[in-house]
Amino acid sequence: MKNFWRFVFRKSLPAGSLCRLDCAVLGLGDSSYPKFNFVAKKLHKRLMQLGASVLLPVGLADDQHDLGADGVIDPWLTSFWERAQALYPTPAGQSLISVDEPLPPRYVFRFLDDVTENRADRRRVPEPPISPSQTHTFPGRVVSNKRVTHASHFQDVRHIEFDITGSDIEFTAGDVVMMRPCNTPEDVEQFCQLLRLDPDRQFTLSPTNYSVPARLAQPCTVRHLVESFLDIAAVPRRSFFELLATFATNELEREKLSEFNSAQGQDELHAYCNRPRRTALEVLTDFPHTTAELSVDYLLDLFPEIQPRSFSIASSLLAHPNRIQILLAVVHYKTKMHLPRKGLCSSWLASLDPTQGDVYVPLWVKKGSMKFPKDPYSPVIMVGPGTGVAPFRSALQERIAQGKTANVLYFGCRSQSKDFYCSSEWEEMEKAGQLTLFTAFSRDQVGRPGFTHTHTHTLHSNGWVSLSVYCSKCFHLTISGDLTAEEINTIPWFRYQLRKCVKYY
């Protein structure tokens, strides 16, 4: 894309260089932004300058439209195809594919007869790659999985440790560990029952115009495909209903699916799917006749691949060699749906119990955007409410191991007795003169009744203490979690000091 953009906007291009090009431009944007669809408008204008024949006025899709971006996209595409077909008619003997007919699948399943999965193979730990990456992950063994919030606290937060011995993984404070979760065994079984698939049956994929995903071994079992690859627990998008509707033979189901696939039906779709966070698997159960007609060849077209999740690393290799630790908030909430909604990755990780046997999680590490100064005398002020303190735990362990003791941490949570993460560690660092700690507990009553000691109160009342020590130096302020720079900038004096001497990352 960059090369195309540079080429099109070269000043040396003559005015008629694109005189033989027929084109149309459709932009996706949001009119609440000042430069609404700026790129689409600029490209459209430049193509006309170079002599291109524009088939349609530039399409400016707007998320603020009553029907969303689809309110512009749908009629624009209809006009585009009418215009394109008029200029470039279908060759003799060929016809256009009906909108009710699905496009050919990207892959064709070839089931292997009389070959089923060996359960012992599933328990075998894969050989680790030389350099762990997204396509070649390292099987990190779960060493511990402990809840760090009080049992009475509404939020389940876990401290999970992984053994990465033999991986050659290296990381520094601020880096993130990537993990790709699995669907629950219950969901996998239900999915296979709905589509009448044998989970232990093996198959190979014959691609049409695509390469086989590197993560899918050939041959592969249906269980592995559904458990580790297909995101059946995601909230489906409009394209899901568009493809599903092509298999509908039941009149009522086809009518409803077509409504969800139309621009006019997006409010209904939002109320059905997005607002209650209904999953793709639950949609299949609501449309049983259509699900029964679904061809297995379209599974990889219908369901997206499970995407990896990232977690700030909460430990340092200097303090915990061959270990990666994370702080994980388990996502669990209720909607109008009968069953509570759960975060796929957080619930999966929380369910892993290393006391019942060896458990492995495929993982790899990526460089993070958070940086810390190399100068041993440069002070660091860290603001990390809640689980946002995770990268600062890593940074503190690393800096203290390197002899860097000019550390200030602002930590905030709801209650000192329920979700004060790593409190004993901060206390030990304070006693050793390696850390200055300021805390705020938003649900604990301090002083007179009705007064809540919040994060902002702590920054305002104690900010001068740390800044008075470091304002003569160039210190680093790093923020992680829910507290934003704008919240700090509401304090005039603090803002003045930040403008003078903070290197903000």
C-alpha cells in the first residue's frame, strides 16, 4: 500500500498517465473526526488528476450514519456492480453467481477413512522450536495458577507462572507474552453434535486459491480444528449471517438471516448479537435447520481463526530465571443471555490446574511499547492501577537487580484487603530503600464517613513529595492500566511539572 501511495503521488507522473484506467474509490470513516475520509477523498482527486475514468462519485462510508457504514456501502456497491457490468459484460457462456449462492469454499475437506485420533498423541508435548514465534510457539508449562484477590471480591484475578526452560526466550520489562486460547471441551462437543461431525476423525485440507494455515497440521482431527483454530465463541459479524443464509432452506430462518444481512437489519442484528454478546455457537443452535444444511467445507470461511491474546509480563528474568509470570483478570459478566458471558482466553487460563498434572500453554514473546531508562541514576515514576501494575512489577524486579533504586510507584485498587496485588513485595522493597510507594483504595473509607481516597487524591496530595525529590532531574513517568495522561493533566501544578521535565512514554 505504501509503495502504491508513493507511486500515485509522484510529481513526475504526467497528467494523462492513467487515462486507460477505470476506477472507483470507497472510503471507510467516521464523520465525528475532523478529517473525515481524508484518504479516500485525496486518492479520488489524485486519480482524476492523472486522467483516470471514475465510474462513480467517491463513496464516503460513515459510522455515524443511522444504518452505520453499511448505509453507504450497500447502495454504493450495488451501483458499482451495475456500472461495471455495463462496461464489462459477462463473457458468452458464463453467468453471474447469484447472491443466494455461496462462493466456492477456500478449502475442501478430505476425510481419511478408518483413521481416528490417538488420544496419547494429544497428551504428547510437542518439540519446542528453536525460536518461538506466532507460527512456531513454545509449550510453556504452567507452574502455578493462584487467585490473588480475596474470595469475597467480585473480580477473580490470577497470578500465573510458566516454565520456559529450553526456549531461549529473552525479554525485558515492558514486553508482552502472546497466547492463543482454546475453546472449552463442552463447546467443542456441542459444535460437533450440531454439525454431526466425529471429533476424532482425521482430514486433510485441499486449498483452492489459498495456502493451508501453518498452524493446522496435515492430517488434522476435527477436534483439534474446533478446539484450537475456529473461533466459535466469538460474537459473529454480518458476513457470518451472509454466508449462513446461503445454506438456509427453512423459510423462516432464511428470512431472519437475510434481515440480519441487510443494512436495514443492523439494529436488529445488534440487539440479537452484539448487545447480549451472543456467540457464533449459540447462533447455530438458534438456526437448527440451517446448521443441519451447513457444508463442512465452509467451516474456515464461516468462522475466523482464534486470535492470540497479549499479556504484560509481570516478572523479570533477572529475578525469576526461566519463568514468565502474568497478572490475569478473568472476564466474567452477565447479559440477558441465560449463561454468563466469559472471556475465552482468561477463562481458559484460569481453568488450568497444574496440580492435576502437567499443563502446557503455547506462547511466544513480543517486544512491548513501554520503555524504561538505561541510566541508573534516572528516576522512574510509575502509575499502575489494578492489573496495570503488571509491567511495573517486571520493571521493579529488573531495575532493583541492576542496582537502580530511584523508583516511585503509584498503585490504586478498590480495597486494601481484597485486591492489593503484590502488597508484600512492595513492602519488602520499601523496607530495603528500593521503592517509594503511594496507594489509593477507592472503596475504603478514610477519615470521616463519606470520604473516598481515590487515585486523584493520592496524586494530588503526594505528587509534590516525589516531584520535589526529582524535579531537579530528568525523570521518566510511565502509565499503565486505566489511568490516563489526561487525568493527571487535570492537576495544574502536576501538568506544569510534566511539561518541564517529564519524558512521557
